[in-house]
Amino acid sequence: MIEFPPEAKNYFDKKANSFIDALKPSIVRSENKQRRGSLAHTPVALNIADDDIIGRVKHYYHDELDRFLGFEIHEANINEFLPKGAAEDLEKIASKVIRQPMIREYCDANYVREHLVDWITRRRLQETADKSWINDLIVSLFSDICDQKILTPLEGIQVEVPFKFGQVSFRYFTKSFIDGILQKLPTGVPDLDEFGKEFRKRYQGRVYTEFICKAEKNYAQKLAVYHTEKALEILKFLNPAALEIRAQCFLGRMGQVTPAQWHAFQVLPGDKVVFFEGVESSGRLNDFLVDKKYLQTFKHVGTITDKLLCKVQINDLEKRCLEAISHFAHGVTSPSPQDRLLHALVAIESVLLKDPNESVQSHLGYRVALLATSKLEDRKKAVKDFQKGYNLRSRFVHHGTKLDDIEAANRVLFLCWSAIYSVIDLTMKFESKQALLDSLEDELLTPQ
């Protein structure tokens, strides 16, 4: 049951009513600007005049970062807007409401803000709305919060058998599933057969994640994306492309990691035009196959990371370990070797440097060597390889020098990957980064 403390309810209701009082008359636009240039040639142009408005119109203002700046209300003889200062206060109220423990699991600040704007609009236009905004919000939450199942299509991956990882399950769209969707489409729709063929081609056999929760639908979708991405980051870290700096991993949510395309028109003599298109696929690997052999190979580290993704509260080292995996995974999907190197080194610095002031030269290479190798000669070589790889990074960052030693870059990439792999295992032993670094320091100073 959702219930606000009386003091909180009174406070939020008072603030909500103050926003109605804050509405100001807005300027009615009487003419439209003529579209010029490319805008005048687009197939669809929006040219709406005031005479075209026959019902309520609500218009939002956002900045270039999609931050809420206010809104307008237009209907009949009412043309009003919420000024920027009041809009900023409205955002703060939405953020405060969402911190209430009884609702923060089920919706986000966007939902609260949208409801508050809608409530202000209904109150101003004398439509149905509870005089108490909080009461009105609770009624909406009671209606909107329900069990949700979100399926997120992926690309760049095939699975032999469905499996659960973290908060999501990896499955694939079967023929019978697609048949069921197409059979429920209304008959008599033009080009229905063609649509069915394209839909089947697009989705049948495609892998997806399944996320189940109890929440408002838009928040459930955001949660599905978040938990899908966290699971995918670990799969990217364990992808074959993670160990080859020239390879690019195209594993991700559908539409997010599709290989770059190129399109061109070539104008020939006589004004004949030829159109070209293709895919830029340098370093592309085949779809990532998660089969029984793969699951068995990474069973140990998969079990550990699965538990980390499922935990409600994680300790310091677990948090830093997941962040390091995230940094490394972002590099795996980049087509640029320089980006790959930078992300790998950022990942290792985030988990193995004590603080921003600690010297990389004096400590990082030795700690990586201790985690990535076990024999003395291998550790000596690892320190040298790491330093050489780090110099490649510095030449790019400080001088713009492109990466010219692929073998050296791959060696440091492997060292970073191996060190993080070891840290994953060590989350079972240590609870903080400091405890891990103290242990490495002891090992470094222990007489042979």
C-alpha cells in the first residue's frame, strides 16, 4: 500500500498548488515562419496555426540535454505557461517525491513530473482532478503499477540454450512465438503479407533478454535496458574481441551497435546517377555464440558475476570490479584501437590505483603483473610490456600519435583483461579496493 506521511503529503500538496498560481499568460502565436532550405523539401512539414487547435494542447520546453524547462497550456481562451524558475522548483519536488521509499521501486522522477504537470493542467482547466495532488498521484500509481515483462531484442549474439544471467534471461524468438504475434494482427490490412515476411525476417531466431518486475511501464522499460546493459557488459568482457585490439564486438541491444554504413551517389556523364551503399566492417567477428562449451569455460567467473548483478547491495570492491568491467566493455565495441587501449587502461586504473595522485609508473605495472601472471620471469616481462603499452597510450593522449605497435597494444590489452579477471575472483576474498591493494603490496614485498 502506498501512503505518504501526513507532513510530507501536506508539504507536497502545498508546493503543487503553488505551481498553479505560478502560471503566467503566454504569447499566442498568430503566424508561422516560412520554412526554407532543406526543411521546405521534407516530405512532411508541420505547419500548425492557432485556428487548427480545437482541443487542449500541452507543450513542453526542454534544453539540448533534454532537461525540463517548463510547459505551456492552450485551450479556448486559456494560454498560459510555467516560467523557468517555477519549472526548476517543480523538478526538485519530483526528485524529492521519488526519494520516498514507498514509491521509488515502482517509478522514477519523470513519471512524477509528468503526473504533476498533468494534474496542474487538469486543475487549471477545471477538469477532473483530486484537490490533493498526492492523493491523485497515489490513484494513478495504483492503476499504473503492475507486473511487467519486457523483451529486449539483441544483435551480435546467438545462444544454444536459454540461460539466466543477472537480472535478465537470454532467450530467442521461436517460429511459434512469431506465428502467434502475426496471427493476432487484424485482417484486411494492406500489405499485411509483406509486413509479416519482413517482421519474421527481422525477429525470428533473434536473441532477446527477458526482464520481469513490478513497476510503472516506462520505468520498467528503463530498468530492462539497465539490467540488460549490465549483463551485456560482462558478455562483452568475455567476448573473443576483448583480446584483439583490431577486432570490434557488435554485441548489444538491437539498433545500438549495428556496423556503420556508407551511402553515396555517383553522378556519371549525361547526369546518370548510380547509388552505392554498404557496411564498414573492418575487424568484424561473426555473431557471438554462447553455447554449452562457452558456459562451461566461464562457469566460475560467470557464477561470481551473476551473483554480483543479482545482489541488492554490493561492497566497495564488487562495485569497482563491475565499473572496471564496464570501462573495458565500452572499449570492446569501439572500432578504434586507440579507444580500445584507453578504455582498457582506464578500467585497470579504476580498480588498481589507490587515488588520483598515486604514480602510475611506480605501482600500476607491478600490480597488474602480480594479478595477470604467476611466474617471476613472466612478471618481469609483464611489467615491461605494460610500461610499453602505457607509453603508447601517453603518446596518443598527449601528442595525438596513432597506435603503431599492434603487438605491444595487444599484450597490454591481455594484461589488463587478465588482471580484471583475477579481481573478479578476488571479490570472493576481499571487500574493499584498499584491502586488495594491501594484499598485493604484501605479496610484492614478500621474500622469495
